[in-house]
Amino acid sequence: MGHVVVVGSINVDMVVAVPRLPVPGETILGGTFSQHFGGKGANQAVAAARIGARVSMIGTVGDDELGERALEALERELVNIDRVRRVPGPTGVALVVVGPRGENQIAVAPGANAALTEEEAESVTGADVVISNFEVPVRVAVAAIRGARLAGAEGILDPAPAHALPAALLELGPILTPNEHELVVAIGNDDPTEALAELADRSAGPVIVTQGPAGALLARGSDRQHFPGYPARGVIDTTGAGDTFVGVLAARLAEKRPLSDAIQAANAAAALCVSQPGARGGMPTRAELDAFIGR
Ligand code: RIB
């Protein structure tokens, strides 16, 4: 069993489902409220654990009740939390508004996630695959990928929320998993085709552009390979679909599967994720994933 270490955010999501997403300045009535566990890092950890990877989380939660409950939720998913530190102040919270086709708007108060240090992030000995993202400070995510390199592990950097990618990160050669918006912001070019060409040229590692229901596009240097998405059985909530993709990708790579197999499994898991409410509601177990893929 491969060991996935996630250096990333842990949030609690306050979710309102609405008949349509509001425009700036608008109030929409009629939604129902629910609370879910979230945070890109913690979601990625759960996605990997559900399909059978050994997963450890490195992160920070506050000393409030939400922090306590977020940790309990990770433990229930068999994610090791020995290296999650509790810090004074609030746990990260995301306000999530979900529209009728599962589309969302998200605003995040990072809270305790901002307290994670580069020293904590870089110490990833024993990992087969290390994941990080930008809901922790960028320098901390870079330290995690540096740690992966030093430990001889595969590094996956999910550049979300969107942020320019520092040269020091690209030189380390992690697998990058931007969606189209994150791709253009990552490189500072509004044309996605040009942005991908530039990023694939500058990055020492592969770039996987996630395309929602259309699947994923793998770019290595000037090579391009498209992996079609799987049809979802009803789209309720797309929150966490990208995290599911990344977590499952990591779990498969930790099993020493080829990148193409890992991308196909990640596409399938993301399609399953969107059919239930909440970031983690539809994340598949190993048996559910295998049945969906038809293996
Ligand atoms: O990617 C989805 C996640 O982004 C949510 O769970 C929310 O916490 C935000 O961080």
C-alpha cells in the first residue's frame, strides 16, 4: 500500500444550495443550509484514503469546536492526523454557494491554515507521493514539493486557488493539476493554449489540465494526450471534484501505477464525486470506483 502525504488545508464548509448563483450585491432566498467537512488538502487526503491509500495529513486547525470536529472527520476516514497541529484561533472556513447544476461560488477564510510552516511542510520522509495546494501559503506549498524531491517521492502541486507559479517550484518538477482558470493565472497568459505551451515548456514535470466533464489533458513538453471524462450520474454538487481527482491520482501513483492509469481513475472518481452533496459526499470507495470503471 502506497503512502500519500498531504500538506494542505483543512476547512469546514458552510454550504447554501440556491436556485441560481447570486450576482454581486444580490441576495437570493430559498436555499437550504448544510455543513460539510472540506478544505482542498483534507478533501484530497480523504479521496486517497477512501480508495485504500495509507494517508497522512500535515496541516493546522484552530483550537475551536470546528477544528475538533474536522479532526474527528479525518480520523473516521482513517487519515493519520499525528502531524496536524492545533493553533490558537479559528479553523479555516469556506462559504460555499451551490447552484442548480452543481456549480459553485466559494470564499475561504484560511484561519489556522495560514499558520503552517515551511519546516513542517518540508518534512515528508516516508512518503511515496506528496500533495500540496495553495490554500496554505505558497512558500509552504513549495517547501512541501521540495521535501518530496529530497525524500525521493512524487510531488503533486494543485495550483488552487489560482496563483502565479514561482520558478523555484517549476524547477522542482511536480505534477501540476490546474483547471483552465488556474492554468491562465499560473502563467499570466489569458490564452489557454498558449498558457499550456508555456507552462509545459517551463515546468520540469508533467502538467494535467483538468477539464471537468470533458476529462483531462496531459502535457509533457510538446506532447499532448487527452483522457476523456466519464459521464456523471446526475450532477448535484461539483465542490470537491478537483480534490477527488488529485487525491485519487496520488493514490494510484503511490501504488506505482502508470500516470495514464492514474489519470483515468481520477477522471472516474471525479465523475462519481459530483453526484452527491458536499465536497466528500460522493467520493468513491475502492469498490465503488472499481465497479464504475468496470474492473
Ligand atoms: O475544493 C473544494 C474546497 O475548496 C471546499 O471543500 C472548500 O473548503 C474550499 O477550500
